[in-house]
Amino acid sequence: MKRGSIEFLYRKDSSKQDDGWISGLFSVYMNKETLLEDKNLSDDPNDWKFFHFDVFPGMHEFSFIYQKFNTEANAHMKLEIKELKLTGLDFADLQCKPCKVGSS
């Protein structure tokens, strides 16, 4: 089997709270392992960032998490993802199928 990849463009709003916590943290996980943790505060929220990661064969679970504090001041904050591409998605049945013996 060949490996594939996951890639996308994203942009996000982030700010530092008065208590020092970051609002607008974006993380991507594969099988509960961190692939991306973007807590950068100095990015221009209008600029798209590119993310690419090679994925080896097998079943995988991806999680995209954007965390922000739910306050009136943060109500406008958002994360946008575009052009999400998953490549190398060869698949196989998870269970054996009955064999067909002969043809009619």
C-alpha cells in the first residue's frame, strides 16, 4: 500500500486573555497524537496558512479542534478551513466477503 496525505489551508483569530490564556488555539490530531498546535498570536487573520502531513497506510482518526473563550469580546473569533484534501485513500474491506465459486 502507498502512503497518502492530508492537507488544507486555514486561518484563525487568536487573542491573549487578561489572565494570560490564549483564546483561538487550533489543533489537529491523528489517532489522538498532536500534528499541529497553532497558538500564534501575531498572525494576520486574513492570511491563509498551509498544513500538510504524510499519512501511512491504515485506519486513522483525525480531530480538528478550535478552542476559544466564550465571551462577548470573543464572539467574532473564528477558524476557517478550505481546500481540505485527503489523498492516497486506497481502501480494503474490514471483513472477509464470501467467495463466489464458479459463474452462472
